[in-house]
Amino acid sequence: MAETSPPAKGIVIHPQLILVGAGIAVLGLIMAGAFFWMVPNAAARETKAACRGLRADQPLNAALCGGAASCNLPVRAPDFTAVDHQGKPVKLSDFRGKVVLLNFWASWCGVCKTEKPALRAMADEMASDDFVVLALASDHTWSEVLVALVEGLAPTFRLPEGALDLAAALKAYSQALPSGIPFKVLLDPPAGDGNIGQITASWGIKAVPESALIDRDGTIRAYFVNKRDWESPVAKTCLRSVLDE
């Protein structure tokens, strides 16, 4: 007598299991959506908290507020064109896609010169293709700027006595700072006999130093009146919170 095979058993899925699995899947999607919603908000809170430690949350002046008497961050950074030491025009928007720390200063500003060592150390440590430090100098000539950089960054270097012309200032700069500096310096000449550069004045600035932290899209995320210790942990956290976005 021929043997008969046992009937094949199919896979039976209970309807309740289907409902449970669907519920878990929906819950997972909700949690994933909440995560991706929370991440940018958490990043924004980190930026505000870190930069608030540097007292960077005060209202901005009218020049940055589109005609309003004052406003709060974030706001669009006004574009400008300045010149580098070779006379080449440089736009702020040339650095779109990078995080920019824009430092307004001048050779005649003693506080500005005392800020420069910390600015240099921070720029050295955080150097990357995504981050640039721009120092916009409210000065009439490059000689003034070069001498101020030597005085601020190489204070033990003995400058020649008397006024320096550009050639002598360049020579002194190259001797005092043979490796150069890790930030870009641009010239912003004042109008007439003034002491605030025309670009600097267009930002509503009446005294230096002031600094703006600008994100990759060209938006000011933090603004600093007076000098800061750029080597401090809170300063670096503020900068990295924007850089890491």
C-alpha cells in the first residue's frame, strides 16, 4: 500500500499580531519624526545657551534691523566689499557656505590689540575649510594695520622709531610674524578724517571691537559688543555649535 504524505502545513498569522506589528511600525515612525524634529531645535538651543554665556543676546542696532529701532537674532548679515593687502576686492558673500567670525577693529584701538592674541589662538585651533575669521580694520592705510598687528601679536618686537611707510611696515611685519597669521585682514577706510570705517559704520557700529558670528547661509547667529576671550571654553562652544550644524 502506498504511503501518503502528511498534509502540508501553512503559516498562519493571527490578525492580532498584524495589528500589533502595524502599531509598532507607526510608533517607530512617530518617534523617528519626533527625533528629526527635535535635533534642529536642540542645536538651536545649544547655540543660544553657549553664545548667551558670552553675552551675545542683546538687541541689535537699527542698521541691522531693516529700519526697526532694534531687533533680535537671527538677522541677515549685510554684504560688503573690502580690500585685502594685495588690493583685491573681497566680499563677505564670497565666504557663503562657511561659518564666519567677523571681527571689527582698528589700529588705534588698544582693546582691539589686546584681543588679537586670543583671536589668533582660537583661529589656529579651529582652522578648517568650513571656518574663517575676518578682521575688518577701520584704518586709512595698510601701514597702520601692519604696525598694529605687530604690536598686538609680537609685543616684544622692536619697531623702528618714527612713522613707517608701507615698505618698512611690511618688512617689520614679516620679521615679527614670519609665519603670518591664521585670520584674514581686510581694510575698511573711514571717510574723511573719521576713525570708523565706512563698512563698519554701515553696520551701525560707533566703537570697536565688535564681532558677528555668521552661519553658512549668511545669517548672523550671535553678536558681540566689545572684546571677548576667544580662547575660553564657552567661546569655542559657541563657535562650534554653529560650525557643527
